[in-house]
Amino acid sequence: MEAEPVLEITAAELRFAGEFALDAVNFRLFAGEVHSLMGENGAGKSTLIRAFTGALRLESGKIQLQGHAVEFPNPAAAQLAGISTVYQEIDVLPNLTVAENIMLGREPRRFGFIDWKRMRTSAAEALSVLGVDIDPASRLSSHRLATQQMVAIARAISADVKVLVLDEPTSSLDQDEVAELFRVIRELKARGVAILFVSHFLEQVYEICDRITVLRNGRLVGEYLTPQLLRIDLIQKMLGSNSDRIDILNAKQSPPMDRDGKRVILRARGIAKRARLPITDLEVFEGELLGLAGLLGSGRTELARLLVGVDVIEVGELTIDGVRRRFRKPRQALNIGLAYSSENRRSEGIITELTLRENINLALQAERGWFRRIPQLRQEELTASWIEALDIRPTNPEGLAGHLSGGNQQKLILARLLALAPRLIALDEPTRGIDIGAKIEIQHLITDLADAGLAVIFISAELEEVLRVAHRILVLRDRQIVATVNPNVATIEMLLSLVAKVEDDE
Amino acid sequence: MSNTSTVNTTPSGVLKNGLRRKMKIRLSWIPVLAALAILILMLIGGQVHFGSFITPAMLSSLLVDNAYLVVLAAGMTFVILSGGIDLSVGAVMAFTGMLAAKLLSVGVPVAVVIPLMLLAGALFGTLIGVLVHFFDVQPFIASLTGMFLARGLCFVISLEAIQVQNPFVLRLQSAQLNVGSWYITPTGIIALVVIVVAAWVLSYTRFGRTVYAIGGSEQSARLMGLSVARSKILVYVVSGVCAGIAGLILTSYTAAGYGGNGVGTELDTIAAVVIGGTLLTGGSGYLVGSLVGVFVYGVIKVLIIYMGADASWERITIGILLLVFVVVQRFIVARANRN
């Protein structure tokens, strides 16, 4: 298999707003092989893919297809060269027929006009290669999502494809559909197609991929043959080992929590949401800092959103302070003191065009409604006190929130939520993308809040952060809680192995 | 609805697929069939109420008197299918008519004037298309700009109507081809030709399918390598050219060019297209539906005249019908999504 790579990228570099999205990255794809690109959010996976599929231009670096240097000014050029991508639910046209989805752009013509009969036949051929038997004249929207994906793949391979990129192809598929997809992938592999399989489901990567490339923070960590890479090593490479980080020697380790006499704020029994989260039970105590640890896709965000009323629970019951609750809108949860801070700070958190003052008073004002406006003086008081308490910089209350750094934006969101005096707050990745100093600040803040009696659900991909901050840790894997861990006796290695299901490495 | 399975089926399964295919096609035809049903109901209702309502003369007049709207609706269908809207068609129609009347009155030959009308329509369309695609202006605003521009230019040419005496142009409307009591004029034939050509383009050319694709999902269409930019601009050019043709028809019909023509016609056009089953959100609809929509509009006008009611009842009825159709469309879309 160590022949010439079909696709080779050397020293790729690309910057977004002055920061490296790709920093001297090398990457190779071989024919007849399934390759996986691994890395957490922001590692540079999608940037790299967009670079060789023509959606982005590299600032420097070389792309070679079958030994020849190439440059793709747009996706059409990459497709013509034989690089096809199947995105997650994006590049299909549900309002057109299956045949059109496969053939449009390359449709057979007769006297200059579309030959529908031949189009349907060609489409049927492409589908039969994949072993999919559906009517080419049917509307795409009449089929299940899994089938639509097969159609997208049929499109990708109906041209002369050399490289097939599958971007998170299994996120919406059930077990059987995944097995079907893998059969198709193996078929294509046997035909000599180079396949790039991007997924955060470790199990699947280990099942189908021959080779793994790991990226972290825009840099290449390494390229490995799958059988030679232990799961636990893979995760360590994705998340970064301890020695890479600045060791925070005086980091405050949360003292063990004394649960005697503490009330249960939230109790969940048998809650579930179809395709998002299977049956789950848990409890959160007053003043407890509950950490949710797990990899991307393990269901942490889904669980948190269900607990604080952002998503609707389909099965099971939620009890807050002993009272059964059913939330249909986040507003209802907020009214009884459950707050949520999303991991998408910019799109689901701050309002970039509003000032600090407006952002901080937003939730409070929303609580009061349209007509009972918070008096200007009161707003300014509130804003000033929170800016001071959380040390938000720059301190100008009339400054725009969009100009703040990530860390300060997170503090802004915290201020807004805390102004409501909540009883439980769920923080989804509050320290992601924040510099180390701000990280520590926020971690201290959260522990102080818990000490004062606020129940906190804390989600982070950084295991040692969760270990340091939480009173109790729930480990999630494949959308299920697999373990409860006491951070005072656990080690990073223990957490890593729980998160990764290490038995399979042997 | 989604049991067309993924794995190999038996021959009988393939047969079942064929039958299911016919059923599925019918699902997307429902809006058009509904419009047709309403049309037939109104005709029957008129016949029952007034006696001799459905006559060859009346049916012929449906096409001939509304030929300009048929052409406009054809062009508008392209735009709406792509997810846009064109508010300029009434004004562009008036402008091209005014332009023609002026040029003819100073002796420019017809063979030059007619192509110029179409070119003028195409230019307005290009302007709107460029604004929509390259400057990212909302189609509503971009076409509104075109509308004001065209309307203003009308009155720049002349504040008053300009008579048209050119025999060729007049004969387009006056020359009648009789078959028994049925009749048709060259303008009616032009309208039918436009419908046939437009329907063909939408079903049998890559451009036509790209129009549907853009209406379905512009991002997907782009990622699939379809020429989205060109098509997005071209739909407005098509609409503009249709406005030019409609201008010719209207000028022939009224024997004059007048800056006040076609005020509000763009709204009648949009109503006809929507009643004909094309979703305003784009990506779904059939051209023949727009023809049915125009006929519905035409029958309503005739019914109002027969009833001796005030002409403003036209608009009220169209409004109610439009509301009903939009609501029905929502139900159909919601049902399809749930599947």
C-alpha cells in the first residue's frame, strides 16, 4: 500500500483573522484506502478539506493530485479533477428527483435537451453499484435521510472519482444504516477509490479506517496506521498531553462535597429524546459542580439542553425542587431558575451589535416583558457591578459586545444569566478558545458560585479542567452516561480510558 | 411514505416502485390540480347561475384578453421558482410599450422596434439580476428599484399616451383566426408559444433544472457545481424579456403606449403564479399551473362583469383566493416535510 499517494498536501498554511487555521500541515491519501482525519473542534479538519475541495485557497503549500501539482479555484474544478465530497445533509436537492440529484451537471443530452430516459438509466446504474434499489424518478425528499445520503454518494461516484470525502456521514444513521454505508465504502475501496472518512465516532473510525491523521490547533500531530494506534493514544494526541500545557501548580482542587443535608435541585428519571439521547437518570444537588466529560458527539450538550429546558424532553420526567416540570420553551425553565450558556458564544450567546449594558440586562428585561422597562439608572448600576465582579474588560458599559475577547464574552454571558439569580446553571464549554489566564479566572468564578449554593453543570472537552473543577463527574460516551467519577480519586488516565473504551485496544 | 427500501428488491418490488412513482408525482401536482379544480368549479358555477356562460367566445376571450398576463406569468414563474420575486414587470411592460409607441411614431421600422423592446426588457432584467446576485440585494428591493426606474423612464418619454398606428402591430390584436365560434389572435398565439417554450426550457434544459435547484437549495446547487450565478441573473432576464413581449401585446391591445399602463400588474402576475401552485419559497411548481392561474383570474373578471358588481370585487376575490391557496400550500408542504 505504500505506493504514490493519490492526493498529497505539503506544508499547507492558512490564516483566519490573523490566527493559524492550518500551520504547515502535511497530508496524504492513498488509493484503495480509507483514511480518517481526527481532531477536536477547531483543529483544522474542515479547513483542510475545504482547501483541497476547492472551497478555500491556501496561503502557501502545495496540493498534488496523482503526482501533478493542482490548484482548485472553486468546487466545480475539484469535482472535475475527480475529488468528490459528500457533506452532511447539505449538497442534496430534496425538491428534485433522485436521477437529477445524481446526474445534474453531467446530464445526458439529446439534440441539446435533457434526455430523461437516459438520465434515469445512468442514475440507476450508479445506484446499483452501491446496491441501492430505488426509483430514479422519485422525488428525493420522499426518501429517508440515509437513502438521501446514498444518493449523494452515488452522485459523487458517478463521475470518474479518485478521492471521495465523507464528512460526518453517520451522524443521522442508525446501526443498520451505518452497516449498509460501510458495505458501500468497502465496495468503493475495492475499486481503488481513496476515501477520507471524517467522523467523531471513534468506534466507527476504528472499524472502517486503515489510516488516521490527527490534527490539533491547526497543526499536524501525525499520521498513523489504525492497528498501530491505541484509542487512548489517539485521544491524547487529539486533546493534547499534560506536558504541553502550562502546569498550574496552585490550581484549586475542589474539596469533596458534603452532600448531607444538601437538597436535590434537579432530578431526571428516564428522560430521552429520540435519536439524540437514550434513557437517562441523574440528580444534581444544590451547590454541586457536576462535570460532564466526554468527546465531541458523546451527548453532553444534548443532555444539558434537556435538563435546563432548552430542548423538549420526549420521554421521562424532570423534577425541580420536588415539583414535576414539563418545559416547552426555555422561558419556562428560566422563570424557575434554570439557566443555560451555549457553547456557541457568538451565535447563541451574546448579541454582538448590542452594548455590554444591553447584553447584561437582556434576560432580566425579557423576564419583565415589553412594558416594564428597567430604569436606565438601575441598568447602569447592575452593569457596573457585574463588570467589576467578573472583571470584564474593556470596562466601558456602552462598548459593543462584539468587540470583546472570547473570555470576556463568556463573562458577559455569565453576568446576564447570574443577574437572574438562577438556582442551576449549565455551562457548555465555557472556557473553549479562551487564553489560559481567562480560563483560570472563569474556573475560579464557577467554583465560587458553587460554594455560594448555585448548582452548576459544567461541560468541557478538556479532561483535566473537569477533573480540577468538578465535585462529581459523569462520563458520557456514545450518548450514554457510562460512569460516575469522584475527581478526588480519579486520574487523567482513568478519565481518558473511560471516555475512550480502552478494552477494545487489546 | 418512505418505504421505498434501500436494498435490492424483487421484480415485483420494482413494479410496486413504478406505481408508487405515479403516486408520488401526483403529490407534487396537487397544487396545480387544485387550481384546475377551482377553475372548473367557477366555470360550472357561472354556467349554472347565468345560463350561457361557458361559450366558445368566452373561453377564447380568456386567452386573448389576458394574453399579456399569460406571458408575464410565464416569466414570473422562472423567478419565483428560483426563490426570488420580480416587482418590475408591470412597469417594464409599460416602458417597452411606451418605447415602441414613441419609436413607431417617429418612423422607426417595426422590425427594429420589436427586438428593441425585448432588448430593453432584457436589460432591466440583467440590472435586477446583477443587483440580486453580485450585490446581494434582496430580490424584493432590487426589482422594486427596476420598477421605479422603468416607470420613471416611461414618463420621461412622454407624459401623455402616444397613439400607435402601425398596421403590423395593430393587426397582432385585430387579426382573428376563426374556427367555428372559437377565435384566436396572433397575440394569443404568441402567448401560447411563450408558454410552450417556457415549459420546455424548465423541464428539458440544464438551465431550467438549475432554476428549480436554486429554489430548492442554492448552497447545494453551488456545491454540486451548477452555474448558480448565471442562472440567477438569467431568470430575471427571462422575466424582463417576457415583460417586453407583454408590452408588445398590450400596446397592440390598447393601440397606444401609456406610462400609466400596468400599474399593479406585477401583483396580478404574482397572484396568478401562486394560485397556479408555485410555492413562493421556490423550488416547486409547474409552468402550466401559471397558465391555469391566469385563467382563474380571467374567469373571475368575467364573473364580476356578469354579476354587474363593482370592478373592485375582482381584487377582493383574488385576495381571498390567494389567501386560501397560500394556506393550502403550507399544509401540503408541512405534510411533505413530516414524511
